[in-house]
Amino acid sequence: MIGRQTLAPLTALALALSACGGGNSETTDATDGPDNTACLSTDGQSPSIISGKIRCEPPLQDDQPPFVYIDITGEDPQGWFTIKRFGDNVFRAYLAANDQLSAEDTIITCDPDAEGVCTGSISGDQIGVSCGTMSNFRFTAVIADQDGNLSPECDLVLD
């Protein structure tokens, strides 16, 4: 029997794949509602980001910066265990007003034992954001596999 926790990711993946229009392009971005983003690779080699969220946690004390946390689920045609642990997995922040890159870092770490789960965190000071200014930015992520293939750059949903 398939449980509800198993069906939810499969349903999201099926909806995202059906929204891609048959995979005629190199990469496809599809949004399955405001709480899920899927950026699927269609080349048969590169990893895909099934969902990606970003959230801000206010500082514990007034003199400390906020922290920004990233949660991603990825997959790779050769198996989720081939997603690269760290180094080539990139987080980017763009100013929403002009789409200018304002920060880039390789803070995303993927756990090969956690079925495609990738996480990251960074100080708001490092990327120039506070929890109140998160909507002034567009945040993206790219994950890599052990063969050096990169996923499409995927917009992260503000959580």
C-alpha cells in the first residue's frame, strides 16, 4: 500500500512533468502552485530540482543578522544518490527590480543518503537581505551530479 507521504511527491512530480509540454526543450520550468517549484531537465543526463523553498529566520538578538535557509529536493536520471554532495551546487540571489545578481555561493549541500534532499543556510548579511526584504529578491538554485551535469537554474519559493 502506498502511503500519503509517498503519493505527495509522486503527484507533484507527475503534475510538473505534465506541465512541461512533452519535454521538447533542453530545460523546462514548471510551477505546481505557489508552494512547489519544479525545474526539470529533459536531456536525460542532468539532475532536476523537484521542489525548492527558501525562508528567513529573524535573529535571536538585535545585534545579530538573520539566517536564510534553503530546502531543495532533487533527482538525477542515474539515481538521486549521484547528486553531488557539495561544491558545484549553487545558490544565487538576484535583485527583483532589475534581475541583477547580488550574491552567489556554493552553500547547498546534498545528502546522498537522504534521497535527493539538499539544504543550505547563509547569513542575511552575506547576501544583503533581512527577513523584511526577502520579497525584493529572486532566489535560485542549481544542483550538480557526479558527472558534472547541472540542473536548470530553479527559482526558489519564498516560504
